[in-house]
Amino acid sequence: MSSVPGLRALITLAWPIVLARSAQSVISFSDAAMVAPLGDDALAAATTGAMNSLGILVLPMGITFIVQSYAAQLAGQGDLASARRYAWYGLWLSALAMVATIVAIPAIGPVLSLTGHAPAVREVMAEYMAIRMLSTGVVVGTEALGNWFAGLGDTQVSMRASLVAMVVNIALNWVLIYGHLGAPALGVQGAAWASVFASVAGFAVCCHAFWRARHQQTIDPAAIGPVEHPVPVLPDSSDGRLGMREFSRMMRFGLPNGLNWFLEFAAFLIFINLVVAELGTVAVAAMMAVVAVNSVSFMPAFGLGSAGAVLVGQAIGAGNHHYVPRIVVRTFSVAAAWQGLVGLLYFTIPVPLMTIFARDEVETSGDVVVLGARLLAISAVWQLLDATVITLTEALRAAGDTAWPLVLRIALAWVIWLPLAWLTVFAWDGGAVAATWSMVVYMFFLALAMVLRFRSGAWRRIDLTGRGAAG
């Protein structure tokens, strides 16, 4: 008699993901901290350039998560030879992304000229982004291979890659920004080159692990549980030949997931730059501080959601669709317990938490803390909603249900959230507090819609791999 993967399996998969994403946050923080002594223009160019670069990369990075879905379902069938092809398809995607961004590099300067940044900031930012775009291929490739290993149940490869990238990035920042060890002092450009070399180092870790796994042809059934409803394997499924039809099929399911990430990120940028920015520097600083604090609750929850998605994909591949609701409930329970606890802290002690961002020498620092504390207390309301959205979005993606969540997010983010935020700020004069409540409304409807979609059972009828795996 088989059993649903337990809490131990979930945590074992989740903690490396949490550590990997946390290491990536440390990289962003170290870039900002080490560029800051160069002045406000340099800091603005590096931090905003990094965010703009992420806005470009988020589309192909989001697509690579479908590699995890394929790997997990094929792992559930015990067919690693077929699963391995999808790692190569992920690398194909990384190559396409690299070519596209390199071709687009000359357009960075003209596009930035349309923004409201000061000329000096725009010039340095354009140089920074042009350098960062050179690493697109290895960044997307690292995500692709990391997701492939995760689908097979090994989330530690991505963790090791992120930790290596973090160490290399911090060390090279010190060398290249300030000109230590005989290197030229490159300033902001040095930070960009440090990120490029760090990304290459992380990709090398993934490539080495992928090369070592080249002879493995089967999945240990003990790692995923008994296959109760075997899915037939196509006669040519293990011959290792790559094909455009499979790649196109993968893109058909993966592109909506990438667009999902991209459009929601774009909606957030518009929210910050066009809505909150109109309220002044204090409001922007307070909102961004709240976002930074909320990353503490988000990252473990995202790690749990991704781990749950691996278990969901493996269960579907093994024909154990009836496991999925219980996996989802267990994943949500742990994520909700964590985010609920953090939300309680946000609500009860927001001021002490926001004093982290206080700076004695800045006159408006106290205003940022006071406003940020109010916004942080409001953010406590959406913690359980966020746990719901993360858990169900990842579970649906593991099943191949990516198109419907895309339509849903477009409708809710661009038809409800942004217009509501605009009204609360400009028509109703509600300020940053009202703008934050508009995010709560958005999260409520998004969570409700995700619950209804999952309960509809439509994910059971999706055949991701083309082998009749739906059930």
C-alpha cells in the first residue's frame, strides 16, 4: 500500500530552495551595499539597473520552471532518459534568450532616455545593464538545470550553485568595484562584471552536476513511491533524441508561466513607479522597505510551494493523482503556519521591524519608519492569502495548468489591482495606506480564484508529457 509523501519529504526538498533564493538576495544586497560608497548616482544606477535587468530575465526564467514539471512527471514514471531531454531543451531556451538579449543591448540606452532618471544615472545604468545582459544565457541555463534536478528530487544542486555564485560575487565586488589586488577600479561596471562572473560560476556548478548524472538512466522507485497507475512509455521515449516537436510542446506550456511572472512583475513596477511614486519619496521608501521585510516570509513559503510542486509532479507522473490534494493541503498547512506566524509579528511589532531602515543622518528617516510600520501591519493581512496563492500556483504549474493562471493574473492585476490602486490614490486621496489595501484586495481575489481552479479538477485532465498522463 503506497502512501502520500510526508512532511519530511517536503522539508527535505524545500530547505535547499529557501537557502538558494536567500543567497540570491544576499547577492543583490551586497551589490547595493558595496556600490553605495560611490555616491547616490552610482547606487541608483546599480540598484535600478539590477531591477530592470531582472525584469528582462524574468520571462525566460519563468519559462524554465516548466522543465521542473516535465522532469518531475517523467521521474514519476521512472524514465530519466526522457526527462534528461528536457534539461537540454532548457539549455536551448537559455541560448535563445542569450541571443535575444545581446541583440537588444544597443536599445538599452535609447529606452532609458525615455525615463525620468537623471542623465548621469541613465548613462551609468545603461553601461551596467549592457554588461549584465551578457550573462543572460548562463543565468537562464542555471535556472533550467536547477529546475531539472529539482524535478528529479534533488534541490541541492541549485543551492550549491547559488552559494558559489554568492561567494564569487561578493569577492569580485570587492576586487572590481574598488580596484583591489591590482585590478582596475571599475565602480558600477565592476559590480556588473562581478555579477556576470558569479553567474558563470553558478552555471559551472550545475553543468558539472549534469555531466556527472549523464549515465543515470532510471529513477529509484523508492524515492517517489509505488506507481499505482502506470503510464505507458512511448517506444522511442528513451532513445535520447532531441526534437523540435517536444521543445515546442514544452514552450507551449512554459511560455504562459513565463508571461505570468513577467506581467505580474511589470504590474508591480507600474504600481511602484507610477502610483506610489506620485506620493513622494517617503512613500516609495516605506513601500520598498515593506517589500524587503516581506521577502523574509515569502522565500520559505516559495521554497515550500516549489517542493510541493515537485511532489505533485512526481505523483501525477506515477499515476497517483489522488495523492495531489493531500500533498497540496500539507504544503499549504506548513506554508500558512510559517506565514501566519510572521504575519503576527508584522501586526504586533511593526515599528521595531521597520527601524532596521532608519538612518539617523536622514531627516525623513522617521517618517519612513512610521509610514512603513502602518503598511507592514496591513501586509500581515495578506500572509495567509500569499501562502494559498504560492501553494496552488506551483501545484497547478506542476500539473501543466499554466495558461489559465496567466489569464487570471492578467485580469486581476491589470483590470482590478492597478485601476483600484490608481483610484484609491488619485481619486479618493487614500495615500500609501489605501494603495497597500488595494494589494490585499488583489491577493484575496487571486487566492479565491486559485482555490476554485484547483477544486474544479481541470488539472487532472491536462496531459503535459503527451503520454496520456492525465487522470
